Amino acid sequence: MMTGPLAPFADAYALELSERGYTPLTVVNQLRQVGRLSRWLETRGLTVAELSGERVEQFVAFQRAGGRHRTSWSRPGLLCLLEVLRGLGVVAAEVPAVAASPTEVLLACFERHLLTERGLAAGTVRG
């Protein structure tokens, strides 16, 4: 049973995962992760509206620092949660920085690909 600020959105998130073809076991594991994120937000006094890509990265770093094995957390799953929350209007869309040149546009697209599709850490992508 999930507690914390994300609890009211668990059903919408589970439905989105199912629609994306996640297996029932994977949906359960993703919900467990969101439960940990919800408790993490709660202990820091943060609301759902304060959840962002940067907060997701902070949470992933927190899990790593706590010794949580890579198989028990999923950055893509958390980014999917952000999409669900944005779709519900609970979390504001993040405004990307405007790129000044075609090269910067290409690099920004590739960065987004590495973060969302490949699930790389922001520090790895920056490197």
C-alpha cells in the first residue's frame, strides 16, 4: 500500500504502464519504486507539484547511495511517472532551454535520448 503525496496517482500510473506493455510483475516493481519516491518526497516536505526531472535524479542518487541495487530502480519508469503527472496537470511541463544553433539542437535531442531512452545518469550524459 502506497503512502505519501504520490499515492493518489498510483492507479493512473499503473494503467499507463500496462498500456505501454509492461508485464504485471514489472508494474508491481515500478509501483514499489514510486512508493519509495513518495515516501522520499514526504520526508523532505515536498509536494507532487515539486517533482521534476532534477528531483528524479536526486532520488536515483539517493537510492544508489543507500546501496539499492540497480535492478530495484528504474529511471525510465520514473520519467514515465512524470509524463503521467504532467498529463494529469499535476506537474508543470519542464521548459527546455532554447538552443541557439543547429548543433545545440542536435546535442539537446541526443541528450534527451540518452536520459530518457537509454536511462543514463545526468552526470554520464554531461561527460
